[in-house]
Amino acid sequence: MASIDCICPPLAGETRHPEGDTVTLRPKLDFRTAATIQHSVSVLRLEEQEPAVEEVLARLTEAYVRYGVESWTIVDAEGKPVPVTPSNVEAVLFADLTAAMVVGEEADEMYSGAILLPLLKRASTSSPGTPTTDETSLPTGSQETPAEPTPLRPSSTSTTQTDDTGPTSYSPDGDSKSSLSMASVG
């Protein structure tokens, strides 16, 4: 429950509720309300390709208040209770910046874990693709999987020097040649 200065129309020039008004938030959001709030962020992303973080957070706080208010002590000019509806929250509560901020802070504390954490999890698993070059991508329409690499086979070349083999020498034209004795060739 948030306590705010009375935002009701004054009665004969006097504040109706000198002790202030109270705004009670739902202890828990239902599925439809939570989904509505989460979708408000998706709508923001459609409106702005890459919205600033502070704009996303402000949109969430606004939605928490719009849909989270369960009851309040606010009355109209005739002293009748103002029904809690999203449009009345907009017209009455959001019209008073100080009152809206107090209720918004409480709503953030109550609902951000249930709403924001799933959004963050979804965002972390759906990262944008990274560009690749044609050399690393399969041809379009290809249903084949790349062939498995052939395992290397042990070399048949011996690494042990024999008596008939001499040191390697380099030729002037850059080719490497081994000087072998005629006995090892024959």
C-alpha cells in the first residue's frame, strides 16, 4: 500500500483527506496482466527499433501502475469513489507526478521480479545472429550435412635415422634434397 498526498478535488477549498490517500496494489499479478505488461515492451520495440533501457524501464513502471492498482481512497468532486480502471489511473493518478512516482516505486519493487526476469531470460536466449561469410555457410537450400573429416593415418615414414641416410642438404635452387647412399636406393 502506497501513501500519497491527497489528490482528490478539494472540498470547499480544503483538502479532502488531510492524512493523504492510499493506493493499494495487487499482491500478485495474474497471468493476463503479466502478459499484457510484457507485451507492452514488445510494442515499444516495434515503435522504436532499439529503445533505450530507461525507456523500457519507464514503460514497465507505467504498466505496473496502470494494471497493478487494486483499490484507492480517491474520490471525485462530489465525494463519490473513483472506480479503479486503467483509464482512471491514467487520468487521475498519472496527472499527479509525485503521487505517480511514489506508487511507481512501490509497484517496481513488487512486480519487477515477476515481469522483468522472464523478459531478460528470453532476451538472453534470443541473441541476434552474427554475420558469417559465404565460405562458412552452407549453400542456400542445401539439406546435406557436411562430410565428416577423414581421420589421419599414421605415417609410413620412419623417424629413425639409418646408417645409409645422410644429413639433409639444401640445393641452390631452393629444393630440399636428401643425400642418400646408393645402397639405400637399390
